[in-house]
Amino acid sequence: MQFVENLTERKEFPEFKAGDTVTVHYKIREGNKERIQNFQGVVLQRRGSGATETFTVRKIANGVGVERIFPVNSPFIEQIDVNKRGAVRRARIFYLRNLTGKKARIKERRR
């Protein structure tokens, strides 16, 4: 299977990687109305390349972990803000799922 890449309307986003805390401004369409919803959390991984690249963001909502996978080239992503740069040694930090409280904190990377 071969994918066709459409790079004509590619938006520029800031550089981010696993461990960074980001806010994704995502367009939600409800009926004929459209609004922007913010999803703020820690990036667990970036995966793929080109048109099929995705990233996973995890947040805690009401004591429950919520993960969402976003395509990087999605037309529904309005913007991505990098709130904090995290100092992690791995490209995929799935071990964060098993940690709670103070153990789940990520040190901030100096710029």
C-alpha cells in the first residue's frame, strides 16, 4: 500500500518531542457549529513520518488518564503550543502510564 502525500497545506508547528507538555488547539465540529477545544498534556511519543506522522498526548482528567492520538498534518489542528520542555531519555515514555503523583513528574529541560 502506498500513501500519497499532500504537502501543499502543511502548517508549521514548533519543535516538540516526547516528555514535552503541549497544548493542542483542536477544531471540534458539532452539527453546523465549529469551536476550538484545548487538549493539554504530556507527549508520550511521536511516530511515523511524512503524511502519516502522529503524536500521542496524555493528560489526567478527573483522576483518570486520557490519551489522544493526533495526526501531525491534520487540518483540524489549529495550533500547538509547547508549555514545557521535558528532560527524558527515551523517545517513547509509556512508563508514565504506571506512575502517579510526584513520581509522574518530568524534570524541565534547560534551553
